[in-house]
Amino acid sequence: MSQLIDPHGRSIDYIRLSVTDRCDLRCFYCLPKGFKGFEEPEHWLSFDEIERVIRAFGALGTRRVRITGGEPLVRKNLPALAARLQSLPGIDDLSLSTNAVQLTRHAEDLYAGGIRRLNISLDSLDKKRFQEITGGKLEKVIDGLMAAKAAGFTPIKINMVVMKGINEDEVETMVDFCIKHDFTLRFIETMPMGTTGCDAVNHYVDLQTVRTKLKQRFDLVPGVMPGGGPARYLQVAGTDLRIGFITPISQHFCETCNRVRLSVDGTLYLCLGQDNKFELRPLLRNGISDDGLQEAIQHAITLKPERHEFNEKPSQVVRFMSVTGG
Ligand code: SAM
């Protein structure tokens, strides 16, 4: 049982660890075109500092760590960091979110570093459309996915942000693709994150409409999936495919939120959709003791708000997803 209980009675046993705010794609709903305002590396937590923070979380009952970003594979020597985190007391589930662009090169090392579960962003299976959405090449992502499968990762979850007028006509194609390759599929609603220059809200789709559409073609039965996340799963009867629906807007799941996020500059964000935060970097660089660090984390958890307000205050959060750590 975690010793981190927030003021709303929720047990916090999950941390999302952003290891970079850089990304090698430019998804229009995540980062604005031409965005160059990335933090300079001197502000980034070193691997030693990250290890200290995660060790403290582990001592306080955190079991799950998801490495994310930005794009985590643009951080040098990421497999070495994974291996260090994997061996920390208390941490028994290490996973990675990636766009898979560089996964072909890194899959085996990441597996050797102890990562077993992967979430991979994939918003389109059409080359031209993928390029329009992300600025990147679909072939690299598909090669990365196949390399991950060959390396033995399981489960591999495909994350598709469903967007009106962009890719909502591809949901069935994505289902067929995931059945064929034995991937798990999750559909995600767009969130109003860092709205300036990111056009996410204008393409919002209520995932209930996707569920209704899929039910016309597939027999969907209740499904379960291990993991600490907010997706609600259905299974396509007669197949192994589980489809998760992540609905922060149409049906928020804050009452079961079990996580906090650590950005690459050492800021602990208590909620994706609120500005409540606590700075750990100054403490780390001013020689705080291990006990002091644990006390600071316990204090930070008291700042966790009850819920996001994406619906009530859509322009409140000015951070991009890549800064918070998606
Ligand atoms: N680079 C990694 C990746 O591609 O998975 C990890 C970071 S990325 C910011 C994490 C996820 O956030 C991706 O699946 C991305 O599609 C999603 N995302 C970014 N901005 C979003 C928004 N405004 N609404 C919903 N999802 C968003």
C-alpha cells in the first residue's frame, strides 16, 4: 500500500517520468508548427537525479513508472536509465510511451533494460496523412512496431488520438491492423492542452460515437487489461483484441487518478489539467537528504487537486503535453 495518500483519499502509486521535452515529430495538436522553445539541457535532471527521485517514490510505495516525454528515445542512453530504474526497490512495473520513430534501433536494448510494456502513438495508417499530422514518416513507425514485437514486448498498445476531420474515418482500419498484429488499441479524446497554436479542441470527438460505430461491425464484450491507466476496455469477441477508450473529456476518471508526473526539469505536476506543481530540482541541487526528499514528496502530494477542469476552463492549462509528460 502506498504511503502517498492525497487529500481526496486516493493512493498514489504511479509516476510518469518525462526524460525530455524534445520530440522528433511535430503532431499539430501536441506542438505548434515551428516550435523551438525547448528547455536547455542544463535544466534537465541528470540520470543520477532522476534515480534519486524515483528511489524516493519507490520507498513511499510507488510501484509503476512510465517513461515518457517529449519523445523519450531522443534522450541519450535511455536504455541505461531504464536498467537503473528497474532495479530500484519497490518499482515492479516499468513501461515506456514512444512514437516508435527510433524504436528499430533501440528495441532490444530497452527490453534488456527491463521495459516490457510499450505504448506507441499512431494516429494514421495512411502515409500522407501521417506525414500531415506528425511531420514524420509512417514507415519508420511501422518498422519500429515490428522491431518491438520481435524483441518480445508485451503488451504493445497503440494510442490513437481520434480527431474530427482528420482520422476518425480510420478507426476500423486501426482495429483490423491491431487484430492482425496482436496489438492492443486505445482511442483517446483530444484534450485542450497548451491550446495556443495547437488545434486539438477543434477536432474533438466524443468516443461514445466511435464505440457506437464499432458496435455496428464488431461484437464488443467487456474486456480487462492489466495496467494502472484510465482506459475502459472492450474486447472484440472471437479475437484477442482489447480496445481501450480514454475519455478525459466526455467521462472523466479523476476519482481513480493514481498518478503524478515528473517533468524533465524536475517539476512534479500533480494533475495533467491543473497547474498545481512542486519544484524538486532546487532541493536536489541544494543537497537535500534522502529523508528530506521523501518528506518533500509527501508534502507535494497534499497539493494534488481533486480533478481537472478541461470542460469548465478549457484554456486554463498553457503547458504543452510534451512539457508535462504525456
Ligand atoms: N512521444 C511519446 C509518444 O508519442 O507516445 C510520449 C509523449 S506524447 C506527448 C504522449 C501522448 O500524448 C501521445 O499519444 C499523444 O498523441 C498524446 N497527446 C498529445 N497532445 C494531446 C492532446 N492535446 N490531447 C490528447 N492527447 C494528446
